[in-house]
Amino acid sequence: MQIPTAPSPETADAGVQVRPVSGALGAEVLGVDLSQPLSDEAFAAIRQAFLEHLVIFFRDQAITPAQHRAFAARFFELDSHPFVQGLENIPQILEIVKQPDEFRNWGGTWHADVTFQPDPSVGAVLLAREVPDYGGDTLFANMYLAYETLSDGMKRLLEGLEAVHDSGEVGAFYANFKGMRATSGSRTQSVHPVVRTHPETGRKALFVNSVYTSHFKDMTVEESHPLLHYLCSHAVRAEFTCRFRWRPGSVAVWDNRVTQHSPIDDDFRARKGDAGFRRVMHRATFAGERPV
Ligand code: SIN
């Protein structure tokens, strides 16, 4: 078995400090004010941290939706969500709203974003606009580690295997969220390799998730289930994850090619039928690329 690579210790470049938050992935980036123009050197250090740590976090960023979009657009081109409308004046920013009487977060299960699309998004920049003092944290998991910790026999079995990713019924994206509005997009399916190679790092990562991956190509759902269930459970083992506690103005930037994420549905007051917390996030989503 290949020994997984550990994150590098704290680094600093162009006034940007990068502090890992777990043994698996994730790093806090300090010394950056995203409301101010970023030098090329500072942005290069941030982009390097993104590639190395897979998800990076910033605190206390007082930025407008336009500044949010501009920061995200320095990484990659942006895309809107196929099924949920963005902000009226800035369609590339998706407002993710959990009302106080809703107990689920939008996307509240382990997944990578929009993998049902032929060119799934490369990542996203998520900004906390309104979050409770506690609750509604987000978990992230490292799909390089998910792949690298498989046995050689399993890696050989997965070589060349492809899987079908299915959006399911489009209504599921907004019907249970009173604060979210539909587009006219329709159900989408795509086939992707089960193991993909990151185009910049050259590392291999497991690319299945329990929300969108429905079955292996040329197999039935029933035939696929045991192995797919194993891979999806293995991928999010606790030791492959980090957990981020939001504050208003916190920002997370993740590489959707090699991570999964899951906002935690822990609003137990709302679950009992009492008033819970409101959680409002703004997401700028990077455009996609074909997984290979
Ligand atoms: C998402 O899946 O993009 C939302 C993540 C979150 O709200 O924490």
C-alpha cells in the first residue's frame, strides 16, 4: 500500500500564512483581506495552498457578492447551478438557505458537487453570510486518501471502471427549501471514471459519492450496490476528514475533483418542530472539466 502524503506544516509566502487544520486535509489561510486587491504573489500562494490542502479557509472576510465573485473568478471561470437560481443581479452566486423551521441543510449528505454533469465543477468558494453560534458545521473529506488507502487488489479492480452519476428528480434540489428557487434545468446523467487523475497534481482520487453515483456502467443498480456502498463509506472515514466551524464572514474554497463535503444536519430544535437557526451561505461555483 502506498503511504498517503501528509500535509506540509505551516508555511508563509507573500504575507500569506497557511496553517493545516487536520492530518488529512484543510488549511486556514491567514494574512489576507479579500476585500482588497490581492497581489499575484499572494494569489499564487493561496492557489498553491488550495492544491496542496484541497480545502482552504479564511476568517472574518467582509466582502460584497461582487468581491466574492471576483475572488472566485481568479481561480477558474464560474458557472451557475443547473437547477437552482442564483442571486438576481449576480447569477454566479447561489444563495443556500436553511430557514429556522427546516432541519436539513441543502446538500446535507456527503457528496461532490454536480457530478451528474458531463463536466462536473472543479470547486467552489463558499461564504457564510448568516450562521448560528454553533451548529451547521461542514465536513470535508480527502479523495486522494480514499484512493491511496485501498488495497492493490481493489485498485486493480477499479482500474478502467466507470460509474453513472444521476441528478435524480430535479425537484429534490429546491422543493424542501423554501428559500431556494428553481431554474428550468432537467434531470441529467453522466458517466465518469471511478478513479480520476488530478490534471495539476497528477495524483489519483476516488470519484464516487453516495448522492449522485447510482451504479457502475454496464451493471445493474443491485449488482453495483455492495461495492459502491463500500467505496462511498470508505471514502468518508473519519481519518480522511476535517470539520469547519463557520462564523459570519468565514470562507471555504474546495477542490471538488478530489474532495467531498457534507454540511451537518444538527438543528435538533427544528427537527423537534421548534424554531431552530437560520443558515445562509453564498456559493460561487467553478465551471467544470471532464474527469479523466
Ligand atoms: C454545498 O453543498 O455546497 C453546501 C455546503 C454547506 O452549506 O456547508
